[in-house]
Amino acid sequence: MHMNKFSFFWAGMLLCTGTLAQTVTVKSQSETVKSEKVEGYGTELAGKKEEVQSAWQKYLKDIGKVKQGSGQVTITEPVFNGLVFSKGLIYGLIQNDGDKTSVWLGVKPDEWDSKDVDRVNNELEKAVHQFGIKYYRDKIQAQIDDAQEAFDAVEKQKQRLVNQSKDLAVNLLNNEQQKIQLEKSIETNKFENAVLHVKIEKNKKAQDSLAQAGAQIQKIKLMHQDRQRKVN
């Protein structure tokens, strides 16, 4: 069971190590928000929508107050580098194309103070780039964590086998000592067996001798009794 787990892990590692380092490229692009073209910044990431979306939503909550819509989000009271923008909305989109997912942030200039438009666009470009970097780094960190977990499992298995080896060595030593004692016991048993056979034979001969002696004595007794009857 452990070997199957490790085999699957190594197969995954081979796939991961064969992948080149990711580069996050942010592009200026317009997207349709509420039937209106809005300029903003987006990047395409390797990954399915569900895994990117979870990280995306969490990331946006650090920017401001997020409101979910149908396929898009709006962010109010955004904060960048400690500066709070009380006016204006940031729009966010996430779109999927197979194994690639795009994220995008943009603003409508007429919803912002004119003095803040360039600043917020600059921050949006950086935010999209930073998210891409964070997404890939977190994804790689998960792979690192998996590798560490697999390594820990291997080390635990190795230690278990080392401990088992020590126990087996002790058991073998005890077994060999027991074997020596048993072999000695067998030799002693053989000697005692031979002695008992000799004693049994002597006992049998002694019984036979006594039986013969008893028979002779009984004859003499009967003879004396016969003589006694003849006295008159």
C-alpha cells in the first residue's frame, strides 16, 4: 500500500519537474462589463477555473470589499499600499478556456476622480501580476508540501524498518541461545534416557530374581507344612 502511494507520488514528481518555471505576463486589455467595454489588465494562468477562482476570490478580499455578480465581481473601497480610494469601483473577471484561466481587473474612468485614474490603473496592473506570482508560488508550495509529506512518510517507514531490524536481531539472538539450550537439553535427555533404560533392565532382572527366590521359599514352606501334618 505504501509502495503504491510512493509510486503515484514519483509519477507526479516527474510530471512537475518536467514543467518549466512559470512567467506571469500581464496585458492591457478591454473586457465587457454591463454591456460596456472597460479597459483593464489581465493575465492567463495554467489551471482550471475552480482552482484559480478560489485563490482569486481570496486575493481580491485583501484589496477591498468584494461583491459577487454573475461571472464578475465588483470591489469597493479598494486599498493599495495603505492608500484607501473611497470613490470608484474596480471590476474583476475570471474566464476559463480548458486548462487555462484568465483573470482581469479594470475600472471605468468616469467613476473615479480624474487624479486617481492613472494611479489605480498602475496598481491594478501590479495587482494582477502579483496575483499571478502568488498563485504559482502557492501552487508550487502545495507541491513542496506534498513532497515533504511523502519524504516524511518514507523516513517514518525507514525508521519503522530500522526498529523492526533491531527487534529481529534481538529475537534471532534469543532464538540462537534457546537453540543452544535446547541442544544441551536434548543431549542431557538422551543420556538420562539411556540411564533409565539400564535401570529399568536392572530392576526387571532384580524382580525376576526375587520372583524365583520367592518361588523356592514357597516350596520350602509347603514342604515344612507337609512334614508338620505327618507328625503323630
